[in-house]
Amino acid sequence: MFDEVTKRINAFWFSLRLTYRLFLDSRVPFYTKVVPLLTVFYVFSPLDVIPDFLIAIGQLDDFLIVSLGMQFFERLVPEEIVEEHRQRLLAEQDEDIFAPEEL
């Protein structure tokens, strides 16, 4: 069970980093960049579907909106750009794993 939770957290973190890199890429059309902006706006907006004062459940809807917003944004971006950034992120992860530790 712990391995499954770790995998999901890592997948969310990877998707978050991918979204950030795609957002900064000048080849991505501006109108698609509105999706992550609206997602962030929703998270910080005082108006929520489920109010944040309801502990855990209130944050769960924010997490769900962020996850869905990232997936939708990645689908709107041209596939070759997404794949390029995905491969670069994977290569950076491999470098981090195999980098020698400094003493």
C-alpha cells in the first residue's frame, strides 16, 4: 500500500513539474496557458465547491481540480512538445538517481 501511495505522489509531482515547464515554453499557445491559470485561481479563490474549512474534504476538491487541470492542460498542448518535456524530465530524474554523492 505504501508503494502505491509513493507512486501516486511521484506521478503527481512529475505532472506538476511537466505542467510548469510546458507553461513556460513559448511554443505553447497562450490560450492553452489559461487552463493552469484558472486552476490556480480556483485553488486560491474564496469560493469553493466544497469549503476548505471542512478538514480534508475541503482540500480534496482543490487537489482534484489541480490534478484535472494539469491533465487537461497537457492534452491541449501539442503532443510533440509534451513528449519532449516529458523525456527531458525523465532524463533529469535518471541523472539525479545515478549522480555520485558528494562527501
